[in-house]
Amino acid sequence: MFEKILIANRGEIACRVIKTARKMGVKSVAVYSTADRRALHVRMADEAVCIGEPASSESYLRGDTIIKAALDCGAEAIHPGYGFLSENANFERACVASGLVFIGPSADSISAMGLKDCAKDIMSKAGVPVVPGYQGEQQDDNFLAEKAEEIGYPVLIKAVAGGGGKGMRLVEHASDFIGALATCRRESSAAFANDHLLIEKYLIQPRHIEVQVFGDRQGNVVHLFERDCSLQRRHQKVVEEAPAPNISDKFRIEICNAAVRAAQAIDYYGAGTVEFIVQGDTFYFMEMNTRLQVEHPVTEMITGQDLVEWQLRVACGEVLPLPQDDIAINGHAFESRLYAEDPSKGFMPQTGRVHHFSYPQQNQYMRVDTGIETGDSVSVHYDPMVAKLVTWGEDRTSAALNMAELLRRTYMGGLPSNQEFVASVFDHNVFIDAVIDTGFIARYEQDLIPETYARTTENEIALAALFYLLGLDAQSSAVSPWNTHDNWRIGDSAMQRSLSLVNKGEVIHVLATCHGESLDVEGIGQVKLLSYHEGALKALIDGVEAYAVVLSHKKNITIFSNGRVVDLHLFAPELDGDIVDANGGRIVAPMPGSIVQVMVETGSFVSKGQPLLVMDSMKVETTLAANCDGGVKGVHIAPGDQVQEGTLLIEIEQEEGENDAA
């Protein structure tokens, strides 16, 4: 076994590999960019080496710098994690040429599956069904548009070098094709330095089922069964489970055997995932990821195997730890991806400091993989995933109940997340009945992200008033009657207090009369404190017991209550003025990023909803539209500009009378 390995990745990926290396007695070396100098994976590793500036192209994608770091610190092998250089054939060759072991497949296998068009040709010859489409060299816009017409709408445009939903767009109408093509080219070029695209027939209500395969250098290949990854948004997986529900034993055998044939066709060794699109009892090959997947923990939970340990053993030349007949399914598992993003704003990525992050102690039923601790930051430079929440149960129902419990007991404060959204998935009757496909989230979006998503209820307003007005946290003492200077004392005559809270751009004015440890909140009723300890707040609201966990940081609080997550902060006119009037013609950056395209100029007239500009954040493009009719008063940015959240981008002078509906 290796004595020391270098992990060429970051965040939860690096932390995950470090844990297994430590268990096996293997020393680990972390690499980090200057943005990650205080990151958890750096703190966990035995050694750490800085490899460059924050941008991935200047650090985690610098293969030569990483190889030099491995040689300088005496590592024998490099584990690429998943993402970054994990599927880079040239990096594998460079490792081998430098005398280092690449903990992954051969460069030939990576190359064979690295481009989706070539991969489909290989699979077709190996007898693995492939999705109808066009994957040729001709890339002229008009030619591709003709091919899309031949295939028949809807079609999927995909980057041949892509992954993670980048460089991918669903096009339902011919009129949208050329615009989507341009977006895919830009995203693909930025993410993979390759703007080559393919066109596939988009199957209606398909499932996304993938099979975990593993090979060794002796030519043995096995599968560790399948995962269902159908719950996606923007082609990015959100919830995964293993095994796939509602499939027959015959289908399981067929799809798993097809995955093994796919691996054998390219002499594969190491961990890999063969992804299929499934409609009814028919499956088609989509792609093969020649690396470990983000969702591998669900496979580990149902098989009892450590796949990173398998990787290290195979890389050392050992045979596979188990033959196919000894690998069995035990129970059911789910993984939920906790992202720093706002589902109510089109899943926009969020960046900033995580002021609090806690979750239950891990056991055989619950597991959390993360690269974040309280005080760490989610950076604009990298993926906004905070953690993977994983649960196991004897059957699908118990695994889902365990996930619902884990989501209720996981607390993150400091920036918006998709936690309430995921909790809604596990509370949805259709999901509970396992009637799922890749269109599930879009189909039930109004259930999962209702208009009231993350907005305050009367109970939450009452709890916030109790928290602030009774000064339950020292940081909120500025509005506490316990710290006023007007001679108010507990037991004195009742005193009226008011405060203004901001939630989702809405100002909520609260008027309350304080009676010791209870309040009479106007419009709500009596609110009485029962207990408060380390964030756990229990109260009576009009005689009904309510419980929540309240996290605070300066003037901000996050309320967690039965799966709901609500962010509030004390109103500050100098900070919240623009938010409160819905920006009134001011287009501001909803997140940090770079400007890709500006579609209007000063003096032009725009209509509400008209696209104004395209910005990129974390390699995902977002189009910002006009929030009113009017003339463009000012354009304050240009393509290529880097902007921070809240930066004024475009000003629109509203038409008179638009806001006069009083």
C-alpha cells in the first residue's frame, strides 16, 4: 500500500479521500489555492501545498504544478478526486511519465469516454443501446439546426466534453435553437476549453439510472448495482438513491450487465459510472464517467463497501476486493445535495461566509460528507455545494424518513440554501410513491417552491419578535427591552416595542407589548417564552406550543422549523432601501460573477421581462431581464467585467404611471 498520496482536489471531495486514507494508514497531502488556504481539507490533511491563485485554471487545473508538488513532498501517487483533472488523459500520462501512480483508469480509457460523440460510437459497437442523435464533426450552426429538425423536437444540446449540466440546454422549439446553441458553446468553452457540441433526441419523462462499475488491472470487472439520479434541476443532480425503485430484477440484471460490457469494451480499471437514460423498460447509454461520482456514498451504504479504499487497492495492483457473486444489495439509501443557492430565484448560486453549520452525529443510518465548517466560506470560484446528506434504511420508506429527519436536524446559517426545497421533495406524495423522472422538479415546482417559499408565517414572525425583543441572543441586544435606557423593568407596566424585519425583500413591521417573558404581538396574539437554550426556542403562540431552532449573526437570524428555513434581518434603511422598493428600475447583480453579454445600450427602450444582459457565475450563465417598462438611463457594465453581488448594472427610467396603482 502507498505510504503517502497527494489529493488533487478540494472541498468535500478531498475530505472524503483523506478519511479513507487515514483509515488505511496512508498519509495525505492536500493542495489548495490562495482562496482555500484555511479550508477544511487543508486542515485535515497531513501536509498541504499552495498551488496558485483562486481561479481553477490557475490552481486546481494546473497539472504540472500539482505533479511537482507531489514529487517535492515524496508522494507516490495522485488521487484526482472527482472533477477538475480526474478525467484528463494528458494528466494521467504526465503522472506516469513522472513516476507517479494515477489513482484512476488509464489514459486510453479516459480518452475513449472523454468525448461523448466518440463514446457513443464505441458503445454502439459493443452492443450497448445509444440515444438517437447527431455527434459528428460538422459544427456549423445551420447544419446543427437542420439535424435538430431531422431528429425532431424536443432535443438536447450537449457539450461533448461536458458534465454537471454545463454546456447543456433543452430546446423545445426551433426558434430557440440558435440562441441555446450559442449559450452552450460559451459554457462549454469556459468549463472544458472545448466548444464542440452534439444533439440528442430528448426523451419525454425519462429516468436517469447509472451503474457503478469497478475494474482491476488483471482484467476483472464487476458492478455494484445501480443508482437512480432522476431528480435534477438544470441537468444537475439534487437527490440520488440506490437501488433504483420500481424496476424488475430482469431489468436490473440487463442494465448492470450492459454497464460491465461498456467497461470491458475499453479495458477499464478503477472506479467508473455508466449513465443511462431510461424510458419504460428500454435504456440507452448516455455517457461514462471515468472516475468516482459525487453520489457514490449511496452505493457504499447499500453494499457496505468503501469505494475509495477499492480505488487505492486497485491502483496498487491488487485484485478487486470482492467477486461479483459476493456483492449484494442491503437496504436502501438516499443522498441529498445541500447547495448554497436560492431556489426561489432560479437556483441562483449564493456566496459568502457560513456563520453556522451543524448536523447530527453520524451513524449507520446517517452520514454527512462536507468540506465546510462554521466560519468557512462558499467562494464564487467553485461549485456551491456545501454538503452531501446521506441516509440508509432497511427499505425505501425508512431511508426516506431518515433523510427527512436529517434535513430537519441540519442547520446552516449565513446564506440561502436549497434545504427547504429538498425537505419539500421528501414530503411530496408523488416522490414518496417513487413515481419519478427527470422532469419531476419542473413538473411539481409550484409544490416544491411555492410563492410562500422561505417567506415568513405568523408563527415565525412571532418567534422572531420573541427572539429580538427579549434579547435571547447577546448580538440582538440593541432592540431588547432588557438593554433600553428608559427605566423599563420586568414587572413594570407593559411597554410597547416595535421592530422592522426584512424577508425576501419585504419589510415586516411588528408592534408588540412586552409583559416580562411574554409579548402581545399585534395581529397575532400572545407569545410566551417557554425555554431557550443554545438556539433551541420553545414558545406558546396563542396557547399552541411552537418549536424552532434560531441561529443569529449580528442583525441576521435564520429560523428552522419542521423543514422550513426562513432568513430575516433587522431593517436598515441605508442597506435595504433598494430592496424594499423592488429596485424600481435598477438592475443589480444577484450574485458575484462576470458579464458575458450586454443586449441594450443607453437611450434604448425596453419592456418588462426583456433580456438585458447575461452574466456567468460558477460556470453557469444567468440572463437578467428588465423589471419594468422604460428607457435605459445608464449601462454601467461591459462584457468581461467582474461584479460583486448588489452591484448596479443597468438603470431604467420607468414610464410615468407604472407605479401609481395605489
